[in-house]
Amino acid sequence: MDVSMWLRPWHMPSLLLHLTAIERLAANPGELPEDFARALSEDLAYARFGAALPDLPLCEGVRGGLRACYSGQDWPHFARLYHEKAPVGMGLKMAELVAAGALVGTEAGLALLAGYFTHLSLDRALHPRVDSLVIRHRRRGEHALVAHRQIEWTQTLFYLRELHGVDLVGSPRLRSKFEVTKSAGFPVKGIGRGIYELVRLASQETLQEAPTKQQVDGWARGLYLAGLYLSSPLGRMRALPAWSQLSFQELYRNDTFDFAAEVELAVDQARAVLRRLLAYMARGIFTPRARARFLEEFPEGTIGACAA
């Protein structure tokens, strides 16, 4: 077995960045519609769930939570579906269900939607920039996806250090970012039935298949365990190495690229998408023509960098 595969921060960069970004949006709503700003204030845990949702299948169970930190395992079936088949369409279906007052409270539903569409906005804005860095910095013989994840992880750690003034990996302060239910601590009961039904119905109609509640509960528990690990002293093994200053200049900030500014721009783009989404929901007319108008401004397409 290639031991180095267990030392790579494989899937966690995307998760940790999305969980951080939705907190940034909640703390700085800016021109975000008041309905969304209030929902983020009241139900941030559900916003984290929405922000993590496309990546959550990577975390199922104890092994999944830990492997999300280290391993290069194949992408689980629902992770591929959520990234590749119709991510915008699934978000629109969830929005329609929330607008109809189904399954969850309005604020909880809006918080989840804010997180979900922030995830989509960040992936679409940042991944092309990372891909260009992969071309320049990928080592001979290194798989492009491995290089992509390594660069994402380094950028995410620099971003957290800049935001908080300290390295959060290995610190208990990191743990709360991984809580996606309203109850603090390990989600023994999993997610609420209403949140699950929102995901199930949107998945079933958009993708023609849906996870069971047991699966989604396992995803949430695995995510919490990943956060527990990264916030423990053992998590410090994933912190930035002493020689990382060169990586800062090459990968994070230089004369032609500023990762923090790119994240803020992507979050601002998420605000614009959420303004359009709220208008779509307010009309209450969910015809193919209405969907097509939304998709003209925020087109369908894949998100993320999936394994082949």
C-alpha cells in the first residue's frame, strides 16, 4: 500500500473552505437579501449542512470521516452525482420545496439554500484558478487531481491563518465549523427528518435516485468526526509546514493572484445568485420557462474536481 496516500489532505480542502465561506457570508451579509441574512443568523448549522452537502457523501461513517482527511479513495456514488449530474437543478428543486412551505421551516430552508449555492459559486470561481496553478506547479509524474487537492489544502490553511491570525488546524476552535445540526456535539440522531426529506425529494426528482436517511445521517456523523480529528492535537500533522513561505508566494498571494480576494469575490457572486434565487422563489411559478431564465444567468454544469 502507498502509505503517502494516507498523508494527503484529499477531500478536506473543499469541505473546510466551503464551511468557512458560509460563515463569512453570515458575518458579512452585505447586499444579501434580508430573508437570507436572517436565516443565516438563526440557522447557521443548516447553512453549513447546505455548504457541505455536495461533499458530504465522502464522509459517511467513522472511516469516511477520517478518510476525507487523508485518503485518495474513489468518489462515492452520491458525491459524483451531486457534483456532475445537475447541481443547479437540484438546488432549484430544493428552493421550490422551501418556497412551497414543505418539509422544513422557511428560515431553515433558506439557510440550507444559502450554503448550497455558496458552495456552487465558490467551486465555479476558484477551481479554474487552481487548475492553472496545477499546470505550473504539478510535479513530474504527479496525478493532476492530487496536485489540485494539495494546492487547495495549502490555500485553505493560509486563508484560515489570515482570517483568524493563528493556525486553526489542531485547535478546538475549528470543531464548531463541522457542526451541521442544531444540537452541539456529536449528531447521534443524525439530521432532522425535514432536512432529510428536502434532500431526498430534490435528489429523487433531479437525479432519479436518493440516499436513505441512514446514509445522510452517516455523512453528518462522519463530517463531525473529521472536524473532531482536525481540531485535535493529531490534526496538527496537517498544518502548514515550516517551509511553506514559498508556497504562500506561489499559491496564495503574488503580483498576479490573491486567493483571499478571489474567495471574497466568489462570496459576492454567491450574494448575487441568492438574490436571483429569492426572486425565483417569490414568483412561485416553477415552470420550465422560469427555470430556464434562472439557468441563463447561472448555468447548469459540473462542479468540483472529481476523480476519474
